[in-house]
Amino acid sequence: MNDRDHVSEEELNAYVDNALPADRRGVVEAWLSTHPDDAARVAAWRRQAELLCHRYGHLEYETPPPRFNLDRLARRRFGALAAVAASLAAFLIGAAAGWTVHGMETEKSSDLVRFTNDALVAYRLYTVEVRHPVEVPGDERPHLVQWLSKRVGSPLNPPELDKQGLKLVGGRLLPGPTGPSAFFMYENPAGERFTLYCGRVSDSETALRYTTGGQNAAYYWVDRNLAYVLSGPMETGKLREIAQAAYDQIDRRTAPQG
Amino acid sequence: MSEFRERIEAAIPALRRYARALTRDAEIADDIVQDTLVRALRSEHLFHGGDMRAWLYTILTNLNRNRLRTLARRPVVSPIKDTDATASGPDSGGRDIVRALEMLTEEQRSALLLVVLESLTYREVSEVQGVPIGTVMSRLARARNEIKAYLDGERPALRRVK
């Protein structure tokens, strides 16, 4: 057999994908007729493609839900996930395909806005976790607080929200726009989860503010260069009460003594 | 509606299909599609003609990569649990292929899905992934071998009913 008749693995793949130059098709087919192992692999790969199309192909014929209405989306400023990754994505998209990124990074957003968006994304990502919602559970509170305070670089003290019916599930360390951020998760008996995200920012102090993202909403504020974002489900109406309680406790703790 | 928007709109069903297979989670997938659309709409001035689909797949692939990077600190999630949630009833064939997708790296999965499900050419995939065609081909070959090994090893021998 000479080299021209040898068929590589890549050519077998290209054969399955119909990406082979015309003059190689015949060679590959002849090869397959005498190499049953490769013929079986090619058949298995085709079967994989069938399974994938069978499993996901129906979406091509489904009418997209109203949330994808382009006129409405065009009026939105931030996507739920996109905001966090905006500058990075702009860079990668430009780098990957050679499109210019000029103008894409001009979107001005303060630390606090980015921080709040990160918090909402973290809320969405982790509150749906059943098995791994937190890294350190709430019953190890002293260890949790000590660890996260050290990493964030400021003494933290997650508020007690028992009066609001919330118990501390635990916490984790997350990357934030300006450095490590602490993420505390609370849960009520109905299984609703609320999270407090906090980290250092350049703003020194702000009042309590409100923002929404998708189905969720958040109250956020800054106290002594620490930003706090309390996120939860938008519709329940409990968020404001919980945020106010957290705000008051933190305010009391950090208020100058005397 | 502008021609630009019409072309984006026409791509939505395919983007949803790709995102669903890429993430194996209907809700996350639609969130990413939505973000892809928002980003594309905002970036109309950056699109200088060319292949709209490849451009949209590029945005989506990058957004998902960023999402996974955010998740990188998360402990490894058991693939069995995740796929149980997405598996639908008696469709055991579907469940097997969904589980098999979990075995792949993100790059392998993306390459395989773009070629097999979305019918992109190797060159288009190389643009989407920002790597040479040779890299796309080796990702594809590895993906297929991984899936085959998984399906061969895990699936009990089919019993033929006579």
C-alpha cells in the first residue's frame, strides 16, 4: 500500500462531515470497505450526529419565546450574564475573529455598577445549586467569617436575619471586579434564597439603591469602602425588608463609637 | 425592521439549539442566547458584513466560556445529577448523548456541536474558536472518540427482541 491510499483519522472525520476533497472520497470509501474497524467507527460517529440532532434538532422549529423580541432587547442596557463579562468578551470576540473592538469598551460603568451586576449573576448562578451552593456551611460561621474577612481584606460580619425568617446557608469566595468578594447565602423555610455579596470598592459611602436583573432584584449600598449587594427574587416583596434589616445592622456595627 | 435585525432574528432558533446543547440547561441556554442578541444589537456598527451566523456563534461561544470561567471555583458538579435533570422520560438515547457531552472539554463540545448540529464548515469553526483548522479537527476527532468510548463503555449491551 502506498501513502496515498492511507487514510488518516482526520480524513475519516472529514468524510463523515462531508468536508473531504472530491478526489479523496473514493479513496476513503475503498479504505472503509477493507477496514471494518474504521467503518464501524465512522458508523458510530454518524450515529452520534443522529442522536444529537434527535435530541436538540427540534429547537430549530420551535417559535422562540417573546423574551427574544429584538425591538425590546435593543432597548436593554445590560444582559444578565453579558454585563459581567462585557470587557473580556469584547476583547475575546475581537481577538477571535478579527473584528474591531473599537467603541465596545466605551460603556462607562462605575465599580459599583459592575459590582452589583456581578452580585446578581452570582445570585443566579449559585442559588439554583442544590449540592454545592456554598463552600463553607453556615454552621461553621466563625471559620467562614474569618476566612472571607481575610481574603476580602476587611472585617466582615454577615447580618443576622433570623427575624426575617432567614438562616445562613453559608458562603463562598468569588472573584469581583475589584478583588476578592465574599458571598453569603441565606434561605427561608420556603426555600427562597437571598444572597449578600460584599467586597471593597473605591466609592466610600452611598445610600441604599435598588436595581433589577431578569427575575431578580437587588438593593446595594456602600459603607466604608465596602460594597454590599443584597439580591433575591423580585416578586416576593420581602427583599426590601431584608435589605433594610441588613443595612441597619451593618450601619450600626460600623458607625463610629461614642 | 432593518436587514441587520432580520438576519439576527432568523438565527435565533439555531442559536437556541446550539446553546441548549452547549450548556445542557434550558434556562442558562436561553439566558446566553438573550445576552448574545443584546450584544449583537449593540454592536451593529462593528459588523462589517460577512457571515452573520459565524459572528453570532462567536459571541455565544465566548459568553459561555466566560460563564464557565466565573464558575471555575465551583466544586466539580456530578454529571449524573445534572443530566438527570435534563433527561426527558423514556428518551434514553437522548440521555446517553447528553451524558456523553458532559465528558468533553468545552472546546471539544463546541467544535463538535458547531460542525454536527449547526453545520458550520471547519473554517468557520476555526474562526469562531479563534484557532487553526488543524486544532478544530483534532478537537473534533477527540470529541468523537470520547463519546464513542463513553457510549460503548456505559451503555449495556442492547438485547435484541426476537
